[in-house]
Amino acid sequence: MDISIEFQSTELVSNTESSEPSINSDPATWPSFLTSKQIDYIVVTGPEIFTEFSSIQLDHEKRHFSEIHFYRHLSNGEKLVRRWLIYSKSTGKIFCFCCKLFDRTPKSNLAICGFSDWHNVSAALTVHEKAPNHFKAYGTWIEIEKRLKLKLKLNKTIDAEHQRITNMETDYWVKVLDRLLSVTLYLSKNNLAFRGSSDKFYTQSNGNFLSLVELLVKEHFIGFKTVESSTGLSLTDLLLKALAEKNISFQDCRGQGYDNGANMKGQKKGVQARVLSMNPRATFVPCNCHSLNLVVSDAASCSINSITVFGVLQRIYVLFSSSVNRWKILTDNIKGLTVKPLSDTRWESRINSVKVVRFQTEQIYNALIKLSEVENIDAGTRHEAVSLADQLTDFKFLISLVVWYDILFQVNLVIKSMQAKAMDLINGSNMLKSTLEFIKNYRDQFDQILVKAKAIADELGVDSEIKVVRKRIKKKNFDYERSDDTDHRTAVEKFKHEFFYTLMDVVTTSLTDRFEILKIHVDLWNFLYDFKNAPENENELLKHCMDLHNHLKDGSDSDIDGVELCTEIVNVKQLLISCLDVSSPLNILQYIFDYELQDIFPNLWIALRLLLMLPVTVASGERSFSKFKLIKTYLRSTMANERLVSLSVLSIENEIAAEIDFSTIIRSFAERKSRKVLIDNKFK
């Protein structure tokens, strides 16, 4: 294997060869007692790959060992190399590499004298690779291999290591400079601008130069499709047709995520329900960013005070943005942020709009007053400016402004974090739990909110009291003696209950309801998140594994075996005890990959990949519309759909496009073109 090729030229192997007799790679020839140096040598050399299958002789039953047994076939259709399985040329038998070396109480012929019952070999290998002794021996092998690998690195001379690092750095900077030069020449040739409004990588509007330098491709975009009908049935048919055109197997789908439109997430006729009916393993996870946005929308319409806040913010923007002169008055009075419009689709629009007025209330008030005093201004504009200025001095409005900023600030943090590359299902759920906890704690902080609102009122020089609205007196009969006024609460208490508590209750209820599906998925997958603290009770762990087994089941087929997964988790815990850096599913998956443990933990390998693949948000997919707007401009209004989609794919998947070798395609096209020219000339 690769590991043996790398190690055989090292100093450790040379020292071992000089101090111990040469050890043959054939396990049948190993002595019954191996010294520690001999074991180190064998581990460094690694199991030998056998390829001479044509030379294997038939046994008395006319059977022989087959290459197929070097692979473990998984229930989801994948196959993994049995790295531990080796074939002895001298005896014509197979051995378990790790058990032959490290199993002190062997019970299988694979670890003792070799196995050659080819009639029952498949069953024997399956039983052996699930045995506790095999897991233990495999773990010992990996630990020793890791130790020797580290020792080999440390034993290298300082000069050799320094030269290696120097060469790597040189190669790296050669590639970097070559790329930068190519980008510079390209932009210069096409007379394109280099800089944008941002000078940072991976930010919006960072210019042509940085956009060409940075590498992006995490998900793969396959194109835009024209939707003629928005029903769940039509969208499902369109989805299946698009996958078939790209030769993408629909049955391989293990996760689906959409926004929260009824035709997408509908439980009976939505796309997700129709997909699940055809593929029960295509787990549906609603976009958590969309769900949070809807939580805010629910809360924003729960009371007249909330509606008023956002209505005033939008009116302020419309008033000042309607003319250049009005905008000049605004910018003359504020030196920081400028007012922003509200948007139903851009999640950050609300927090940006509230933030401007929350921290610049006095400056915006002054701008409104100056606008109302401008000569030759029309009566409608003057009235609107005075009306908005009066609204800013209303203490109830100031309280609402403070409350909404605090809520939106927390929500915006969660939405941004959920779009991070490393975000997974469990982390997303934990962030939502923290948001819910914040809302519950914030409910008891009304006094602190009043303090913040009073500070703004003091800056404006207005009263920090809630005005009492006089109730309409109903006409009564002359003999009616009972009073209708049974509400003896103060104005502050009444406002707290009608606005603040109502808002908190709506947010809490909406958060709980909209993330119910996420909670179900978290309960199902959570046991895979922290192996070191996995349930000690094996029956409890087995229940979690079997629940996941049934979830990933379609008829009689399942992606994993629940019983085997339970055994693998029990054994992997022992292997990970010494690995302090393995603390998340992604790190554990990387650990399994780095040390080639897929064949010993196949069900865990599959389960972790599925866990990390489940979508947390579909926000990144929606960014394709940004490219769409850049390509489909008013200068290209007549562009056909096929060309538009092709250019979008090239723009979004630019890194993949840059790596494609077009030489074969170009030659094939040139050959067809030349033949066509010859034929055309022949018939002229």
C-alpha cells in the first residue's frame, strides 16, 4: 500500500533491518514470538497487496481465493477495501494482518494458522471483522502506526526538513505569482477594473481582481429552469427531469431543503412530501434561515406598535430617498449610517433599518425638522416630515425601537452563523436553542429596556412617559350604574402587556412551532455528535442506532446496519480516548479517512457522512440569482434561456471550468468540422 512505499526508505526501517533478521511479508513465515522491533518493522512495511490471482491453484473442491473477498460490500451499495486482509503465497491461505500481530487470545484461524475454507470464506470474513478481538487488534495497529509515523517525521534530519519546507514554499509562491500575473494580464487585456468597494477575499463587491484570485465552489449549481406551473406536482416533475438530464440518480438523494413556501414544504402535496413518497431516505430539513425570517415576520405583525415601527422606518427612507435635495439634508445631519429600506427577502434589511434609527434618533429627528422648514417645499412633504418627527418623540415608539433592535440583533447573528461553511445540524439546533433562551430571559428585562428608551428620550429632550389614550365613552341608559372601566393598570403596565409580552409570546411560539421538524432530526442524529460522551448503557445506544437504521430504510434496504453501528461506536470510543482533537463529527470523519479506518467502521463512516450532508440552510443556493442578475442585464434582454443557463453555470462553477482540459473537446470538434468541410467541398 501507499503507506509502505513511503515508510520503506526511512531511517527507522534501515535501523530495524540492521538490528534484527529480515522479516518476510508473508504472515505464515513469521515466528511465533515477535520482538518489538520486528513488530515495528512489519507495521511500517504494512500489509502487502496481492495481485497475482491468476497463479492461485484450485483446491480439492475446485475453489480458490477470489479478489472479490478483498472488498467489504456495504448495504448502501458502496464497497471498501479490507486493508487488514492479506494472502500468504507460501501456504495459499489468508490472514488478518492486525490480529496476527496483536491478538493475544486468538480464536480465529485468520489470526493463528490461516484460513483456506473457500466455501465459507465470505461468512468467516463477515464474522471476523465484527468480532471484539478484531476491533481491539485493529485499534492497537492504528495507534502503533500513528506513533511510528510521528517518530519517522521527527527522525528526519533538520537540513532535509528545512529543504522540504523551502521547496514547498517556493512551489507555492511560484503558483501564486503565476496566477496573479495571469489575472493581471487578463484584466489589462480586456480593459476591466481591478478594484471593487471591498479589499477582502470572499466578500461582496471585492472587484474583478480578488474575485478571480479567490477559489469558491462548495456546492454545485446545475442551472436555471423555466417554471410554467408552481404546484407541488409540477415542481417535483421538473426536479426529477432536471436530475435525469444530468444523469444524477434520484435514489441517491439523502437530503432535501427548500424555503418555506407551501408548495415546497406542504405535508401532503408539497415537493418534499412527494419526494419522500418516492424516496423515504431523502430527509427533508426546512431552511432554518427562512424559518427565522418567518419568525420575525410573525412577530412584526402581532401588534399595532410593531407594525407602526416598521411602517415609520420605511416612510423615513421613502421621504429622504425621493429626491437628491432631501437626501443631502439627511447626510448633512448624520455622519454614520444612512437610512435603509425594508425588504421581505433580504434578511438583513430589518436589522439595518432599525439600527440606523436606534442609534441616530436625534440626528434623524433634526433632519426631519430641517426638511419641514425648507422654503418652497410642498405641503404634503412638510406634513410627512412633521408627522414622522412627532412619531420619533413618542416614548412608546422609542421603547418598541429598542426592543426590536435587541431581538433582530440576536436573530441576525444566528442567520449569519447558519450560513457558515462548518455549520451542521446539531450546531444549528444549539444556536436556535440559545435564541429561544435569549427570548425567555429578555422577557424579564423590561426595566432595562425602559432605561435605554429614556436615554434616547433625554437626547431628544422629550418626556419619557407613555401617554394615556383616553377611552371612548359609550352611551349608557340613565339607570345603568356599573362602571365599564375595570382595567386599573398603569399606562406602562398596559403597554408592557399589550406590546412587549405579546411580542415575546409570539416569538417564543413561532420559534417552537417552526423548528419542530429540526428538533425531530436532532433527536434522531444527536447521539453521533459526541462519541466520548455516548450513552454508556449499550441498550440505550442500540435503540438510537436502530432508530437511525429504520429512518434510513427503504423497504428491505437500509444504508446502515443498526446493530453493527452500535458495535462500531462502542469500539471507536476506545480508539478516540487519546485523541483530544477529535471532538466533532467532521473531525471524527476526517480521522477515519486519514487513517483508512473505513473498512473497520463502515456504518459509522456512512452515518457521519449523511449527518454532515443534511442541509441547514439553502441560502447559498439562492445566491445563484445574484449571478443571474449580473448576466441577464438590460443590455442582454434578448438572451435565450439555454445561453443564459450556460453562462450562469460557467460563472458560478468557474473553478471547475478552469480545471477542465478542453484539448480533447477542441480536437473532436475540429475533426468533425474538417470532415464537414471536406464533404461540403466534395459536393460543390
